[in-house]
Amino acid sequence: MHNNYIYPLNLDFVKSYVEKQTPGNANKELKVLADQIPSVLDKCREPTTLKKYTCYFNLWKDWAERYSLKCFPADEFQVALFLLSLIQGDASISIIESCFYAIKFHHNIISCHDPCEAPIVKNMLEAAKRIKKQQVKKKDPITVDHLNSIFNYLGGENADLKNLRTLVICLIGFSGFLRFNEIVNLSRSDIIFFDTYMTLFISKSKTDVYRKGSTVFIAENNSDLCPVKNLKQYLVKAEIAENSEKFIFRAITAGNKQSLRKTNKPISYTRAREMFLDVIKDIGLDPRNFGLHSLRSGGASAAANTGVNDRLFKRHGRWKSDQAKDGYVEDNISALLSVSQTLGL
């Protein structure tokens, strides 16, 4: 990474812009405010997002320097040529889009003319999406029948800690429409039990840009698959204190007496996926057709096919848009047939 592009944000070009906009005879108080602009703008996105923008802007910078072109402010026709070179190369659509939005961000942040607003650049991106289009095979959703098989294999009063951990991840992921990061970042203090239900406080979520947090409500029932009952059993087995701030899904010590490791570090995505796919294979399913996201899509599909109110459905899954929400739902045959059955034929 170039030295003049400092992670997470290139403050130098922001400082240069501020200096040009602030005349030498400016009021002292205004000057103090202006000097603070770079450090405040550094907080306008998540650090990981700013790091990504810097990384992909440097791809454009390297390309421009190769042809002795000015990278900033960028010329719209030259940006179109850059995108074309990516299309003709081995770059994926993800990389091309990231470069486009990185260039856009660096110009927009200081009100500079945005070359990405030019029709030729926009259309080049649209062309890239069509040319680089890949067939996406979605993972199958988990069903209640699958969960019954998982419970019969892992659950029960005599289940050990490792098996209970896998079972509970499946049950709360399904019933709460939870993403993997939402599951593993749960601490004991995020969980409150009531007489007939429990709440899970999701402190960080993909769509929760400003980290306000959200609460998921999950009902208790008398079935073997009750997520509330099984979570209570797991917390007792894991000896997690009610007021603990530690993550509830941590690594488990080796040996006959299983216990959660003292280190407050949640299990990794790789380990959780491995555990999940192992049990999928053990109950007779093809692990190639499933992933951890199958839990969220499974719960969403089950709810949608029973006619849950759309507003509550969207809130439960913490979706921002109908398009995002609908992408998780796999309609069953009955639901699909119901459309033509209402036509009065």
C-alpha cells in the first residue's frame, strides 16, 4: 500500500482540500473547526469499509500511474478505460464494483466532481455485471424435519456440551433468523428469559449501520425443538453465570470433562461451519447443499409459508428492504399453487 495512502483513510488529500477552502485570514474559531474536518471524516464509515476503499482506490492509482495519468481528481473517460481493463482481465465483478465505489467515495467525501456519475462509467459497470455474471447456487434451507433429525442425533437430557452447543446454534439460528455473526457474538448478558419467551439482544448486525442494536423475541413451547428450553439446558451445562459478559459459544476444552474455555473468544466461522456440516452429513444429507446461512433462510422460509405478517416478518429478520427479505425465502409448492388457485378457473 502506498505511503501517502494511510489506513483507514487518506487524510492528506482531505487536509489539502480543507486548506484550499480555508482562507488565511479566516476567523480563528472557523479555522479550528476546519482543522478538525479530516479526523471527523475518518469516522464516516466503519474502519473495515474505509480500509477496503483505500485498498481498491490504490488499484486505480497504480493503473493510472502506469499510463502517467492523473488519478485524483479522476477523468471520467479514463475511469471507464480502467473498468474496461478489469473486465477484459481476470477481475471478478466483486473487484470491479469495489473499485467503482472506492473511486466514487474518494471524490464524494470532499465534494469533488464524481467521475462515477458519468453515464459512460455507470454503463461500463452495468456491462461488467452482465459480462461477469456467474450462476449462483443458493444453499438449501434447513427445515423443521431436518431439525428433528438433528435433535434426535445430538439432543436430549444426556447430551454432552459439544452436541448441545451445535444443537442450540441450529435452533436459535433457525428461530431467530440469525446470521452467523449475530449467533457467535451473543453473550449471556444479551439473553433475558421471561415466563413464556426469551429475548436476544443483537448488538451488531449487518444492516444496523449505526449500531443501535435490536431485540429478537423467541417464544417458548413444549416441543423437543424449543429453542428456549434447549438454550437454558446449554447454559446450565456450560456453567455460564447469568450476569456473565462472556460469549456463550466458545471453544470447548478437550478431555472427559467438557467445559468452555476461559478465554472470551467466540468460535470461528470455519469451526462452526465444520460442526454444522458434520451433523448434516451424519443425519444423511449432502453437506454440499447446506451452509450456516441455511439456518436463517430455513427459518425465514418456514415463517413465510405459514403466512406470518410481512411487517413482523421483516422486523424479526432485521431486513432493510423487501428485496433482501424475499431473497431468503423459498416458497413451498402449496404457496406457489395458491396464486393460480385464487383465479377462479
